[in-house]
Amino acid sequence: MAKASLLPTRSPSTSFIVAKYLGEAVDKVRREEHKALMAEGRDDLKGGKYTWQYNPQNMSARQWRDFKSL
């Protein structure tokens, strides 16, 4: 008879669900910040939507430079 695991099993899709919610949260904050900056007449975040979603370890030198400028 196989031993029952004491740890709950995780579905492979759990990681994707967490990543989805995290991405949505980051996007929501980015939109709110962009809206506030645009109200002040600043466009600092314009065109930077996907820059926030990159994994820093996978960024090219140009992407990293763009990210740091934000």
C-alpha cells in the first residue's frame, strides 16, 4: 500500500494561475500610476507596459536600460 503524502498536491496549473493574478495586479497598479502621471502632464510610463512584465534575468541590455529609466 502506498503512503499518503502529508503535503498537499499541487496542480501544474497552480503556478500559471498565480502568475496570471500577479500579472493582472502589476498591470492594474501600472494603469493607476500611469493615469495619475498623465493627470500631472507626465508621460513617464508611456509605452512601458510590457517592460514591467519581463523577468529581469531574461532582459536584454536595452530592456534593462529602459526598465531602469522608469
